[in-house]
Amino acid sequence: MSFPLLTATAALPAIGAIATAAVPAARRTAAKWLALLFSLATLVLAIVVLVRFDPGGDRYQLTESHAWIADFGVRYELGVDGIAVALIALTALLIPFIVLAGWHDADPVETGSRRWRPTQGFFALILAVEAMVILSFEATDVFLFYIFFEAMLIPMYFLIGGFGDRAHEHGEKVAATQRSYAAVKFLLYNLAGGLVMLAAVIGLYVVAGNFSLTEIAEARANGSLEMATGTERWLFLGFFFAFAVKAPLWPLHTWLPNAMQESTAPVAVLITAVVDKVGTFAMLRFCLQLFPEASKWATPVVLVLAVISIIYGALLAVGQRDIKRLIAYASISHFGFIVMGIFAMTSQGQSGATLYMVNHGISTAVLMLIAGFLISRRGSRLIADYGGVQKVAPVLAGTFLIGGLATLSLPGLAPFVSEFLVLVGTFTRYPVIGIIATFGIVLAALYVLVLYQRTMTGPVKPEVAAMPDLRVREIAVVAPLVVLLVFLGVYPKPVTDVVNPAVKQTMSDVQKKDPQPEVEAAK
């Protein structure tokens, strides 16, 4: 029996979560180091998965399959394709930086009377989320996927509501109320999506007789399982609704700005760079593979929703006064690009969308973590409270600029390649949608450069005159991510080589071919 590598990759952070939570309350520093150690060990296993994965091999590799609830056809089935491998690597890469960035976010605070925050719980919850996200990427049993798709909401709820941002202009009492509101809104939106999906999962079982993604997809491909048109469309809508909430896609996005605003910066990164990727990943793995005809039927509407997300998110980002809310609305715009690439039904669009998931995770981590370091120094999230920071903290300002330029997809930085592929892939099949989406790029330049100009340039405000520059721990968090942004911006081939075969198979699932160019290239 081969070593269950996929199970181990997900089990290690789960074990780390239990071990970290069990550390005595007086040993907070030990809990932090233990969480960091387990996150690094998980990264090592994720690298092993990446190395052992053969892009030219079977669609699903390193597979595991065991009976679980036999009476209902539920199995413990795991397997990864190129898209899942890339996102597992992204998740495992970001968690150690999230742990390091949040090193002091759950330390004791003074609020009149001494109030202790459960440091061990903060890091244990982060590791628990990592375990559930990785299992969601690995699961090839629909019911198993659903369990972890929903279960990750619980630790996220406590991270948002129990460990919120300390920077609040109206005091701790109002801050606690707004954190609770954001956490409940996050939970209710995602639970509503999950309940709709549960109905669709049950409907799929009634039609197919099992929950195995590979068996159902194979039966659909060879014609041994046929779905009535209406049935397939209703099931597609049930799955897509849940994934659109998680993504988030307009108009199901409103929980995200509140959640990111009230969270600590590392938790905000966990939300948008890790957890939300499960939604867009699931569109590729489940919607397109299980319901190919319904996916094509829904494509025009989904593309309209995606382009609305792009423009709407960018416009609202331009008008924000709060740094975190600005980054949240920018992420809504970027997720619009990802969904647009997926449903453009071209290999360039879907490759770009997958690459965008990876690159957006890295660029948003850089921008949000630097914003978190900035906010922790000044004690305010309001853009108007800053000015002239680059004169007193040039390293902080420089890395903030790099994160901002990556967010606006500057050529030479990683997001540019993915955004370019998405736009090219969309334009070849839906030129009007592609043209409208390009305005999102113009708006991105506006909100990023205005944010930098208002916070980092101009006269030095007295409140930031003594602001320290980045410390060693903070540089250790940001520097590797900046290097990755540059490396993947210049040489994205390591990622595209892994994901492209999976994209071709997805295109085959929906029986779509790339449009032929109208003008033949000169030989």
C-alpha cells in the first residue's frame, strides 16, 4: 500500500491545530512556534505533492479511495489534477507567512481592565482552515467535498468575530459589535449558499446513484448517464450559487468587505487569498465537469455577472476611505476576471483564470499584509490619516508600491500574465465582454495610485513622523512573496506547465474548442 500523501498533507495542519490548541495558556510563544513549524512541514509535503505530480500523466493522480458510508455511496476519495496541485501549493505557501504576519495579533491587550485573547486558539484556527481548504482541493467525492466546503466556515467565523482588527476610530465596544456583525454576515451568506448546494448534492445522488466525481463524469462522457435538460440546469444552479457566494461574485459579494475590514490583516489574506479560491476552483472542477451542457447554457449570464463584478468592484474601490475595504473591493473586481476566464470557454481564458488564482493570492497577500503593518503602526484604517510615509519608512512604502503595482497588473509582475490571458481568451469568443472588462484595468490603476499617493507621498503628517520602518520579521514575511511576484511575472511557465493539461481536459468536458483566428499567420 502506497503512502497516503494527500491525506498526510491535509492531516498535518489538522494535527497541528489540535497540538497548538493544547499548549498551556502561559506558553503563548511556544504555541506560535508550534503553529509555524506545522505550517512549514505542510509546505514541505505540498512541495512533495507538486514534485510527484506528472502533468503528462493521468488526470487525477496520487488517488486514495476507501469506503466510508457505504449505504449511501459515500467514499473517502482523494485525487489531484494540475489545478488542484497549484492551489494546494499556494495555500501551503501562504500559511507560514500568515502565521508570521499575525505573530502578535492575538497577544494580550489593555482595554481599561486586562483582557486576554486566546493566542493558541488564533493559530489553531488558522491551521484548521488550512486543513479543510486542502481537503476541499483534494476531494473527488462530491459529498466529502461538501463537508469540508461547509466546515471551514466555523473556524473562519471565530477568526473574524473573535480576533478582529484592533484599529477602530470608535473604540473597542463599537469594534466588537461590528466584528460580530461581519462574522455573522459571513456565516449566514455562506451557509445559505451551502444549503442550496446540499439540495443539489442530494439531487445529484438521486440522478447518479453515487457521489464519485470521476464515476459520474465518466458516465456522462460515455452516455451511460443522461440527465434531463431541466434537471441538469437546476443542479448546476445549486452548485454555482454556493460557489458564487464563496468566490464572491456580484451580487452575492456583500459579506466580503465587512469581513476583510473587521479582520486582522493575516485573516483577511486567509479569506481572500485562500478560502475564496475554493469557490472559483469548484466552478472548474464540479460545475463544468458534472454539468457541461448547463454550464454552456448559463455562460452568457455568468459572463455578464463577471463583468459587472469587475467594473462595480473597481468603481467602489476608487471611492473607499478605508484601506482594507479598498483592497476588498479590488478583490471582488479580480474575482470577476477569474470567473470571466473560466466561463469564456477557451484554453487561454481558463489557463489565465487558474494562473490568476495563484497570482492574485500572492499579490493580495503582499498588499494586505503591508497594509496591516501600516495600520498597526498608526492605529487607523482611514486613508486620510496617513501622508508622507515614504519619507519615514521607505522600505514599507516601497513594498506597498510593489504590491499595489501587482494589483493593477503592471507588466513584469505576476498578475499581468494571468489578466492578459483571461482578456485574450475572452475576447476571442466574446469581444464585447472583453472590451468592457478592460475598463477594470484603467480603474485599477486609478484606485491603486490614488491610494499610494494619499498615504505615502506628500508632507509627513505628525502622527506618522515617528513611524518605524519594517522590522526583520515583517521583511521575512514580505520579501519572498515579492520575489515570487517578479519571478512568475517574468517566467510563469512552471505554473502553466502544471495547469494547462487539466485545462485541456476541462475544455474537453464541455466539448469546446478554441476559436480559430480569422487571419492565418504567415509561414
